[in-house]
Amino acid sequence: MEMPLPDPALCADKAGIVARLKAVLPGDAVIDDPFETRAYECDALTAYRCLPLCVVLPASTDEVSAVLKICHEAGVPVVPRGSGTSLAGGAMPTADSVVLGVSRLHDVLEVDYENRFIRVQSGRTNLSVTGAVEEDGFFYAPDPSSQLACAIAGNIAMNSGGAHCLKYGVTTNNLLGVKMVLMDGTVIELGGPFMEQPGYDLLGLICGSEGQLGVVTEATLRILPRPEGARPVLIGFDSNEVAGACVRDIIRAGVLPVAIEFMDRPCIEATEAFARPGYPDCEALLIVEVEGSEAEIDHQLSLIRDIALRHEPVELRESRSEAESARIWLGRKSAFGAMGQISDYMCLDGTIPVSALPEVLHRIGELSKEYGLGVANVFHAGDGNMHPLILYDANKPGDLEKCEAMGADILRACVEAGGCLTGEHGVGIEKRDLMSVQFTPEDLEAQMRVKDVFDPKWLLNPAKVFPLEASASRRTAGKAAA
């Protein structure tokens, strides 16, 4: 994956830049020793690495503002970083950039149960948001698989979803407001603890902008009363295509489960060996969860059971206790770790219409044979957010490049089926050269003009989202205008 050449002047003035940053931050909040900055050289897309110029860890909005003012004046690129769980290279540094981590911004600032919102600093982890309100019977709905570690800042940057997004939506559906610092240090607030706002929906623009428009330091999030009950059912099938057809028919029937998760045989076998959830011997399985009162749950599951039986499942297992529910979910929650035990892999993030699931799963199987690389499928089937894991050997010359080429073909197939390049992982560096597959030059130009407004020098999160040549020319133009 090509990265831009660093600015030699910035690299040469590292000591001066670090000194200016240390003047506005506590001593332990600026990390410039290359040995220590190695922890920030990549995110969860570990195939690509680059040491940054330095790392800063501000603990307040004012400190973030001071850092950005210095970097703006000096023309230093800044890479915002949450917890580093991005699977698309969204937090990968360039050699002349300052990584701005928000891990010290982790406080709960306000909880309002009457109006159902919580205001937190953006470095707080996803799961700990629910942890702050669960004793009072509330929860925060978006639940990415990395929710134990991922930060709200990164969730906002990539518009993250999770297993329960089918019913509750992704981050943008649960984000009410943000406090954000622009590249020149200006602090702005968008939205707030209310449902609607007048004027342009700038909050919707920020969510999913991948840290290219500003650094979010606080977020106001919607919290919901915990449902009366929930129950999953596990359904095994003898092919991926039949499982995909069952998902399609559940959605067509107007049933709205809280989650529909898909796993194929390679993933089933890996999770069985890793976590022993007791899954059936089958080619594909679905985990379908519904919630509500006992009567509502029974009614919804009876409809789902009738639909599933038309597809002749290998096994249909309905949970009857909390322990059984935990076991059904255990393998799905362990899937990525389980696959990492047996192979290097690249996790994709294409999204397709649910009606196209059978055809796209078949195409993925064809590509697996063509490239000679295994694929494990595990994804949010209810909203068509696919996560094929392409298996490769990082130590085998040429395997990574083959994996990337296969991934590009899978994502092209998603777009051709009427879908898009990403559902929740973002574009980052992984998909930036595929943006022209989905967008025309005019589309991309319109998007880049938005970044021109928020970040005229093109210093925030460089070399991401847009084709590298376009980003480089924009940064050159911004530098000349300054």
C-alpha cells in the first residue's frame, strides 16, 4: 500500500515541533522516543506500519485545541486516534505526522435519564458507555465486535454499527451532538440533547468523516431503556446460499429481529475449537435474536421458525435460558480472535442489499477458488454488512498482494450488486484506491470540496479516504495558498 513521501523539512524540525508541543502539554503527554511511538505505528490493519513524528495524548478539549493550533501554524499533519481498532488503516500515521490520541479523554460528563442521553468524552470505550447506565436499566445500542476496546471517537469517525444495528441503527442513528476541534484550533459544537435541529445536518456530515474534518472531544449519545427480555435462536444450514436466502425471506416477511448474524463453516470450526460454544456441524449458521415481552418474543420466534423450516435447516435451536443465550453468542463474539489463532487474515467490510446475499456469497466462493485463498464469512446479515475474512500467509511472498487483489474484487462485487464499499470500518487506506469504483470524478470532487472548507491545508488524517494523488495535490495547493 503506497504512502506519501514525508515532508523532509518537518522531519528535520522534529525537535522544534516536539518542544512546542511540550510547552502546552504535560511532560508525559508527548511521546517522541521512536521505541515508544512504535505502539502507534499501525492500527488493527497490521499489514502496514509507519512510525509517526511523535504522539500526543491531550486530556481536555483545550489541550486538543492547543495542539492543533501549533500543528496548523507549522503545517504538521495530524492523525486522530481512538483506541487503534480500525480495520481499514484509519489511524495509520505518516512519517511527518503527529498522532493525536484521545485515550485520556474518558470521563462521563452528564447523564439525563428523563431525556435519554449521556454526554461523554470521546476517548471513552463503547462498552463502558452502557456500563455507566446499565444499573439504572439503560444501554447504548451500537455494539461493534471491538466494543470492549474501541473508543467513541473512532465509532463516530467510522460510523460503526454492530450486531444489534438491524433494529437500533448505527452510530449516526444514536449520535445527538458533538464538541469538535477544527484543524486551526477552533472549538465548535454541533447538535445537542434533542431529536431535531434547524439548518444543515452538519452532525450527519461529521459522523463517518474518518477524522478528516475535525477532532471530536465530546459526544452526546442517545441511551435507551433496556428491553424487557431477549432470546436468540440458532439455525444451521447445508449451504451459505440457503442461509442467505433465509435471511432475505425473514426481512421480506416484515419481521424485525434485533440482530441476524451469519457464520460459515470455516468460522464455525474455528470458533468451536477456540471457545467451544457447541455449534452444529453445518455449512452455515444464523443467530437471530428478538426482544420484547415474553409474548412478543414467542410470536416473533414462531414466525422466524416457520420461515427457517421452509429452507430445511440442519438444526434449529431456540434458547431457553440466559446460559444458553450466552453460549449461542459466544462463538460469534469470539469469531475474529478465533480466526486469528489459525491464520493471518484481512477483514473486509462491503455492504449489499439483503436480497443479493445468496448471489454475493456464491461470488465470494468463486473468487476464493480463483485466487487459491480461503475465506471465512462472518457478518451482520440483517443489514447486508458483510465481513469476509480472507486468509493468507503474511510470511509468504506475494500472498498479501494476492489477498488485496481478491479483496478488491469482492468489494467490486458488492458495488455491482447495488451495495457500497464500506458499512462501518471506513475507507481509510484500505479502500481509498477503490473509491472510483463507486464514485464518479465529480462525486469525489464534491466530497473533497467539503474537506477544503473544514481543513483547507489538508492536514487532518492525511493519505486516507481519497486517492493518494488527489490528496497530495490538495495538500500542495493548501500549502501554497497558506
